Amino acid sequence: MSTNKKITRVGGESAPTPEPLAGRTFVASEESKAKAKQLRLFAVLAWVVAIGIELYLIFGVLLKPPVNMTILIIGIVVNLIPAILGSWLWKKANRLDPASEKDKTRFFLQNQLGAIMGVLAFLPLVILIFTNKDLSGKQKGIVGAIAVVAMLLAGIAGVDFNPPSIEEYTEQTDMVEKLNDGVNEVFWTKSGSKYHLYSDCHHINSDRTDEIMQGTVAQARELKNITELCKTCQGRRLKEKGMTEDEFLQSTPTEAPVETETTEEASEESMTE
């Protein structure tokens, strides 16, 4: 079975096939590290803007009676934009260059920094709103509720509920390479939640699909945060290999295929020498 869908290779048609992992630990490419560094820089700048807005609302509005409620409320709402944007950029960077689960502290901080910064962009303001003597109880209730909701939204938006890790990338890439005879290549769609071993898998080769993406396991995670292999594709490949799932899981990692001369080619070469 074949597909007539448009297949787009991530990184261009001439993108080189990555070296097989073959049991080694996953290491992000230099290109991915550079992109991650840039995204993290933009994330930090967005958080700096969010903290700057918060400071203005504290010292320029809240602590200068009479408090301008309109500016305060608008400022709180506007502050959500850089706070959430920074978290989105930071999580995207983590998918490009994940941390290791072995260092628990760094792993937590790197993956949940967005939530921490999201809360910090509003928490001091929330505290000062409820302790401000120049605001009436009604004013505290209104603007305080808005600030608390904004803080919760920014914090939740920054939480990574499925944080990437070097160990996870290694395990998932190893699985695909073992199934693909050493080739790290999968297919996915822009709206899909799983990556596939076959471009003609009926889950993606359907009337609802116009374009199929082709790339590595890491690229599927980087671009679409896809972390799961299609069970249909896995079963199909195991059937082709004549293996059960238990036999496959007990097998050794697949090494990269090595081109060797056939007996006939070697004989012809020796006759010409």
C-alpha cells in the first residue's frame, strides 16, 4: 500500500540521516542547541518585560494613591502576554535540548521554570493588593480576584505536564531504530498525536490528511510534542520481522547497517587484480 499524500521532510529534502543511536545516550545536535539557546534568551526577555510591568503596576500605580483601578486592571491583563509567551518559548527550547532526569534538581527547575516565573510575575502584586490600605474591601475583591486569576493562568501555562528528558529521547529513539533496522525515521501529521513507521498507515493516510511530515523521533517531539509510537505501525513491523513484542523487547539494540561486499563482487574484484 502506498500514499499519494504530500510528504515533507523536516529540515529539507537533502537533510542528512542522523547517526543511529544504537544504545548510546541521546545528545541534541549543535543546531538544536543553538535554537534552544536563542529561544531561552527570548523567553528570559519576555519574563523581564513581565516583571517590569509588574514593578510599574506596584510602584507606579498601586503605591501612588489614589489608585487608578482602570490602569491597574488593564496592566494585569496585559502582563499575561509576556508571562505566557516566555513560558511557551522556554518549553519549546526544552524539547530541542532536554535535561537529564539524573539531576533531579536541574531537571525540575529547567522544565518548570515557566511556572515559577509565571507566578513571580504576579505574586508580589497580589500580596500588595490585599494588604494595600488605600483600597476599599470591594476594590481589593475585584482587582485582587483578577490578579489571582492572572497568576493562576500564567502559572498553569508554564507547567510542563510531560517534560522531555534525555533518557526519554534515548528510549524512544532506540525503539524506533530497532524497529527500523537502525534508521531513525518516522512520519506524523500536523494534527496527529503519534508518530508512525509507515507513511501509508491508515491513521495518517486518510481523507483528513493533506500533508505528512517526515523526520526523526526528536523532531516529532520538538515540532509537535509527539511522544508516542503508533501501535498499529509497531505491530505491522513486528509481523514483518516475524517477532512477538516480548521477543522484540528482549532483543539487543540494532546496529547501523554496514555495507559489505558480496561473495560474487569479491570474486570479480580478485579476478581483475
